[in-house]
Amino acid sequence: QARFFGLEILHMADADVLPYDYRVYAEAIGRYLDQARTRATGRGLNLDFTAAMAAARSFAAAAQAAHQLQDLPHAPPDPDGLDHALCAAEHALLIPAGLPSRSWYRHSIYAPGEFTGYSAVVIPGVNDAIEAQDQSRAQAQLGALAQALDRAAAALNRATQ
């Protein structure tokens, strides 16, 4: 692992802008939401995924725009601003209040599951609530996820405007 991280640090140090590819991230988030919707339906929960799906699409569009700047054959017009936006997008995915019953975990996309030990769970607030068959908590967590995705999209959009 040390070798991998050492190579990645060298790669980042040599890049005009940070090599974060949020397009892949956004694509995965869309799949996570689709899977959660299927799980919720299978458990008899009637959840509204509209806002979260719209936010995921906005995040995907912002990720595409940011990637176009990253992929220029020359340095982008404002590489520092783009780097800042790329970092800010990850921070924007944090839920300030943390996950229900585990406020120390604040990431809206990845966290250890409530009952899985240290195994990672995707969109943990939503999936933990679905697992517990807690419809009101699941809907609230979908709202928190949508807000986090909207903040991340806004962070990326600041660099592309």
C-alpha cells in the first residue's frame, strides 16, 4: 500500500490539477440510489427518491463539466480554483449532523454500516434506515443525501463558470 500511495502522491504532484474523476463517482451514486430504491420497494417502503435522483443528475452534470476542464490538453484557465472546487466537492458530501445514531460518521456516500462492523455501506443513512424499515428516517436521509449532492454539484460548478 505504501508503494501505491507513494506513486499516487507523485502523480498528483506532477498533475496540472488534481486527478479526481467525479464522473465515475456520480455514476456509482446513481447505481446506489437505484439499488436502494429496489431494496426499499422490496421491503414495502414507499419512499420518494425524486429529489435525490435529481441531485445525483446535477452532480453528474457538474462532474462532467469539471472533467472537461481537467482533460484540456493544457492547464485550465484557473487550475487553483479547479483544485479547490475538486476538494470542496468531497467536503460538501459530508452531512453536518452526521448519520443517525452515529454522528461521528458524516459522509453521505460511504461509512461503516450500523450492523456490519467495519464493512463499508454505500449511502449509509438511507440504506441503514431501509434495513431497519424506518420509512420516516429513510426519507429524511434521502433529503440529507440530496442536499449533500446539491452542495457538491455547486462546488464543482463554481470552478466551471
